[in-house]
Amino acid sequence: MSTPSLANETWTTTPNHVVHAYVADPSADAQASSAAVVVILPGLGLPQYTFPTAAALARRGVRATVLDLPGFSAAGRHGSRPDVHDIGRVAAEWVEAQAITGPVVVFGHSTGSQAALAAALRLQETHARLGLVMAGPTFTPRQRRLGPLAAATLTAYRRDSPAELMVVPTAVRELRGVWSVLRTGMQDTPDARLRRLRVPLILTAGEADTYAPREWLDRLALAAGSTNVGVRLLPGSHNNPYTHPEELAEVVLEAVEDSVDSVP
């Protein structure tokens, strides 16, 4: 199987938005609407560091699409508001616009995990074969204040790679929007919203991720309304979608299988 490329960019018109995305496809052929799709929502709206995980999924035969939401990575007026809830709403609209009939896993990392939860809560009303992966989920109750969040930041990336700094130019250019995503994430209470979730859920983080320590993952797992919940600790720290894509892809594939099995 050839190495997939994320050079394939798409623009999808939904009822309310235009959504830019990057696609990692396991083949050059168009995928059937019944094939499994993984929808990736990156943290702080900075897509590139999630590309290795998207490529790892494509190598395993699953189409992965990284949504550029709120829309920092391409020029022009498109995307969503820089708000974790609105990112989730528009991501759900994107899924509906694709007319996907097969399994869908919404995979969000960091603040993207909060947006992914918002998308899953909408999609569970209309999409039978659905799964959710919340990776490196932010923010613990203590970290919803700047002081404790800053303290966690000192160690959250200690096993990450300097190559991830490729997202910095975009973050600097879109600083106001990045701050808005961060602020709305800090105001969010995913532990409360998870009570309404009915679809399979996997919570995962790098073992050295101080943004998402094991006790936080366990708290989220206990809060979930779903009867199918798993917690997986993986190597690395906060940005392990970049540093450990193969391990993370295996977890996402587990979620794909769970979404298939969720329908009798």
C-alpha cells in the first residue's frame, strides 16, 4: 500500500458554512459512502501536528479527514467561530453533508476533544454507527484557571518533539482566534456534558500528559452515559498524535470496531 498523502485538500459546503479539510486516503480511489471514516478535530485549530496519526490510519485502510476548524489554515472566510462548541456543531454538519452511511469515529485531541464531544452529542441523534475518541482531553477542573493551567503547561510537553513547532506561525498569525478557542475550552465542563453521551467512548492520553492525567480520564469515564467506555494510556506526553501516531491509530481503530458493533 502506498504511503497516503494529506496534500488532498477538500472544501465542503454545509447548510451554514464552508469547511476546509485535509484527507488521508488509503487508496487513490474514492471511498464508498459505506466505508468507515475518522473525523479528526485538532487542538486549538492547528491541524498539521495531527497529520502523522491521520496517515497512520490511512495505512491501516481507514479514511481519515482532518477538519480545519475554526479555519486557521487557509485564507478566506470559512469554518466556524473560534469556540469549542461551535467547532463541534460545524463538524457534525460536515459529517451530515458527506452523507456517510458507514461507521464514523469523531476523534478530537486537546481542545479538539471537547469539540469532538459536542459533535458526537449531535450526531448520536442521527448516525447509528458512531464512536468518540477523546485524546489528551482538556481541562481538568483545577486547570480551568490560568495559574494551574500554566503550571501544568510546564510539564505537559516534556516528551514532545521540537518539530511540532511547525504550527507556531499559524498560532501567532491567528493568536486572537487561538486564545478564543482556549478560553471557551476553559469555560467548558466536559465531565457534565458526557452524561448525555450514548455512543462508544475511548479516553486516551500520553502517560506524561499533565493536561490529561489518569485520574482525569477516569473521572470522565465515570461521568459518561455510554455503556461502552475505555481508558487507554499511551507513550508520550500531550502531543502524542505527532510523536506516537502508530499507537494512537491502533486506539482509534478499536473505536472504529466498537462503532461497527454498536448496532445490533
